[in-house]
Amino acid sequence: MSTVMKASTAGASSSAPVAHNAVPPPPTASATRSSRIAPHSHIKGLGLNAEGYAASDGAGFIGQTEAREACGVVVDLVKSRKFSGRALLLVGPPGTGKTALALAISQELGAKVPFCPMVGSEVYSTEVKKTEVLAEAFRRAIGLRIKETKEVYEGEVTELTPTESENPLSGYGKTVSHVVIGLKTVRGTKQLRLDPSIYEAILKEKIQVGDVIYVEQNTGAVKRVGRSDAYASSYDLESETYVPLPKGDVHKRKELVQDVTLGDLDAANARPQGGQDIMSVMGSLVKSGRTEITEKLRREVNRVVKGYVDQGVAEVVPGVVFIDEVHMLDIECFTYLNALLESPMAPTVVLATNRGNALVRGTTDIYAPHGIPVDLLDRCLIVRTAPYEKDAIAKVVQLRANVEGLKLGDGVLERLAQKGHDSSLRYALQLLTPASILASISGRKEIQLEDIDEMGELFLDAKTSADIISKHQTSEAS
């Protein structure tokens, strides 16, 4: 690695503490790294106390106290390994937090627990069989945590300077010859001179001054751990991860943990490249078309994984597979789902539906509660979600506005809460971002009532649009 990376002591000795000499960040430093804000990014868990009771709002979850407490019991069953062969069924109208509950269960089981959401209609693919889609989802929801000890350079980035030189391959233009990175820990700093290929990885990871990273000595692989907590502020997006300044020396031996899923390993083995060890398999993951994976291959992957688990190199991490609109599955899928639940390496299964008594798809005369066959229903613990009241809708809207960095003017929260109560919570939330764009165009930093009213005229809720079409059809018929 000496030809790729050279480390030299900069400033004080690496064994003595050094004051933070990096340039202080501007107020909106973290905003320079753009990231999509997911609809449920505010959900951090079920928000239960030590006795298992839910507050009206906790861990970013508003309302649905009874459903959250019931899901807390399910989490305890999963952790005590007493939920095998069963599934959780969430039943309620649209926009009542079913997806949020499934995500919160995953968060309660652990930060690195795989969460694999899908919609029932996804199984109707022209590329692979319906049962294959279900099998893939289950495999993606089973994680494998691989532990390795490697020599790394770790610290907070205090300097990031690419050095250019004349391009030797042409008579004009310049190219990056190397990059200099300053890394700081509690005990000191080091300056690294890195190969230009590593600089490409730095750009890909969107690393900047103030980030905590580590660079593997032997491979030159770069990993962004998070943003230094010295740069944290109350207005930063919740999607950003802040980490403390690393302890010890910059150069150290560190136990690295890599998380993959059985689905990743299945796909990699379906198109093997390089060596046969598990790290080579991971390195062979490439983007390609969807292919069916045989049961024989899956059994072979399971055998290899079991060997690594027995050696103590890896551990299996069962995750959560969430199937929304489960009533869209047909009788063939439900039968296969029963078999998957009996698998020795099955994840926690959470189903959701907004149907009452309905025809089981794939049949002509079998009606069942929620469109699910009775033999699968018998395996389910059923939890009900209730429609949100107006005050709860107001809290959710305010929480999402805070997460997205939006300011609401006088009366706006009340107006959106009323719209959500009259139509749906999702409709009220959908008006937030376009209203903020309209306010920005008008030169305002706050969303005003006029913005909400204009958005309400431009974008209709489902009930209003259905009434308009019904009246139009009635007038044509007469």
C-alpha cells in the first residue's frame, strides 16, 4: 500500500491532543449535501416507555397509541424468538400509519436491521414468477453482518486538497496527481497523501471537511461514517448522522462491520466473478437485469453462510419484510407465503390492508376477511389503526414541516389540519412542499394561507375530484 498511500505527521505529534484548527462551518454547512427526505424519516421507533405504554407522541410517532403498544408486544415476541411461524396484520383505512408502524418495528429491532417494503401488486411481474418475487423480498429482509479487523486511517477530515499536474497522455489539460487529506482524532492529526483513484471514491461518497471517515490501508477503500458532532445544530435535517470525534490514533487496527443481505449474496452468486470467498462474492455485486434464482443456489448460499456463522466470522440478522396491500396477492402467493413463514431463516413478516370482507384473488367464490385465506389469517396477530383526529393531524403536519425546514404562517397549521380531517392526512401533507415553492416564488420565507388556498384549487383531494366527475356524468345522462 506504500505506493498508494503515504502518511506523514502534520503539526503536533499524533500522541498529543491538538486543538481544532479547521475553519468553522457556515450556518448551513450540512445543507450542501443534498439528500431526499423520505416520507417517514421522522419515525425513530414506537415511542414506548419502559412499561410498554405509548405517549401521545414519541420517537416521532403521533397518535395510534393502542396500535403502537400492540406492536411493542410483537417486538418483545420477536426479540425473545417466540414469533416464528406467525405474521402481524395491520388493518385500517389509508393514511393511518400502517407503513410507519412497520418501519417503527424495524427501528425497535435495531438500527441495522434490514427493512424490505413491497406492495402486493409487485408480484405480477412479466420477468419472474410471482412466488420468486416473494422469495426475493424475504431474502432481502435477512441480513448478514460480517466482521473483519483491518488497519485503517480514521478521523475527522480537516483538509481535503486535490493536487493537479499536466496530463502525461496529452499535450493539454490537467489531471489530479494525488490528494492530500488531513485527519484528526482525540489524540492528534495526520496528513495522508492519497492516490487519485481514492480521490474518485471520496467524490462518490460526497466527503467534505467536517466528515468522519476511515480509509483502509491495504485496499484504499474509503467509507464515510457520518458528520462530526461539532458541526451539529438544531436546524439540520434529521436524515444527517452525527458521530463523535474518533478516539485513539489516526492509524489503528479497527473491527469493521459490513452488512449485506441474503438477497445480495443470491444475486452475486447468480453471476459470480473473481474468488469464491464471501468478500469476493460481495465485490461482484453489479447492476444487471432481473433473473430468477433457483432453490438449489439458495440452499448453497445458506450452506456457505452457515459455515461462516459457525466460524464466528458472520452473524445472521433477521429483518422485517412489509407487504402493503396484501389483499392484492392471489391464492398461489398466499399458499407460498404460508411455506415461507415456516422457513428456519424467516424474517419478521408485517402485512397491511385497508379491505374488509373481500374476494380472495385467484378464486371465484372464496370470500374472506381482508381478502386473505383463513389458514393464513389464523397465523396473524391483527392490529387495528384508527383515523387521525384533527389535533393529531396538526401535530403530524407541524412535525413534517420541521423535518423539511418549512415555516408556517398564522392559521396555516389550522387550515391544513382541517383539510386533512375533511379528506386525508396524506392530502394535507402533500400540500406542504408545493405551497412552500409558491411562497418562495412570491419572495416569502413562510407559507401563508393564500398559498394553501391556491394549492387547494390546483390540487384536488380524492373526494372532491370524485364528486366533480359524478356531477359531470349525471349532467350528461340527463
